[in-house]
Amino acid sequence: MCSPRLARFQKGDLTLRLRGEVNYRNIHRNIEVGQQPTDIWDFSYGVNGSYKLPWNLTIDTDLTMNSHRGYADAEINDNRLYWDASLTKSLQQGRWVFKLRGYDLLGQVSSLRYSINAQGRTETWTNSMRRYALLTVSYRFNQKPKK
């Protein structure tokens, strides 16, 4: 497994972070089960970025490619590009924070997950929300302790 963070770049109000991760699995079993894999590679790489705009606005984005290789079934060997983004506005020196976040902007999230173990293939269905937006409002207050 490789380190999740590869590089970081910052210039002024722009920050970019490159990251990557590789997972390797070798499955050993005594019973032959059809065309099941023995060497499985799962890897992901992407970029996170943030940029501070005027008027206390900040835009953040996360773009990640997830890939699976080594499976006998082409349905499991896939690439999925995930993209999330948010826009944040702070007021009164950060006391009020409004954040609008968009998830799965490219519509790549799936509720079906495949995995291979020593006994064979497993399909797992989960409830997951596909593309959506979320607006959050937070308020921070400071109270000094009594003397």
C-alpha cells in the first residue's frame, strides 16, 4: 500500500493536493472455483483543491478516480470518477458559516459493491444516495469562563 498523499502545492489563495493509493491482494485457496482471480489490484488517485475568493467565499473540490483490476469478470474491473465540490461563505469573522456542497456531480456512485474472498464472489447492495446537494449553516459562539 502506498502513501495516500503524494504532493501539495500552495500559491497565494490556491491549494492543490495530489494523492494516490494502491492495494494489492493475492487470494490463495485449495478449491478451484471457476475463473476467480488470484491477483487483485485496487487503486485510486486524485486531486483536492481549494481557492479563497473575495467576499469570504471559498470553493473546494475533490476529484478521485477509483479503479479495480485483476478480476475475471469485466463487471468488477471498472473505473469510477467521483467529483464533489463545495462553496463556503463566512460572516462576522467566521461566526456564521454557510456551506453548499454537491456530492457525486458526475453520477458515478453505485449501490452495488462486488468483492472476492476465498469462497468466491460476493455482491453487496447498500442504500446510497446518488447525486445530491447539502446546505449547512453553523454558528460559533465564544463564552469566556467566569473568574
